[in-house]
Amino acid sequence: MRGTVTSFDAGVGLGEITADDGSVIPFHCIAIADGSRDIPVGVSVEFSLLPKLGRYEANDIVAT
């Protein structure tokens, strides 16, 4: 999937991606593929979905 990082709180390691289809997908910093645990708001990304506790989270997040 593709989208844009619309929020990220480095202090708690949580953020959201708004996918190109308009859905909002949460993510945790450990899902950032390069291991940096930090990603800027506004960057375009590619990601996969990971089912977690009855919902989906973004996983394997790569800036494009």
C-alpha cells in the first residue's frame, strides 16, 4: 500500500499513515523498515498491513 505519514510522536513511538484510499492506519516505530525508529510527518511511504488485536497496523514502512 502507499500513503503519507500524517502524525508521529517520537516520544511514544506511535503514528498514523493516511493511505491513498483515505483510510487511516496506525503504526509503531518498530515497523519502520530501516530500523531508525523515526520518520518525518509528510513523507510518502509504502507499507504492508499487519493484523493485530482485531485491527490492522502498518508494517514494513519504507519512505519513497
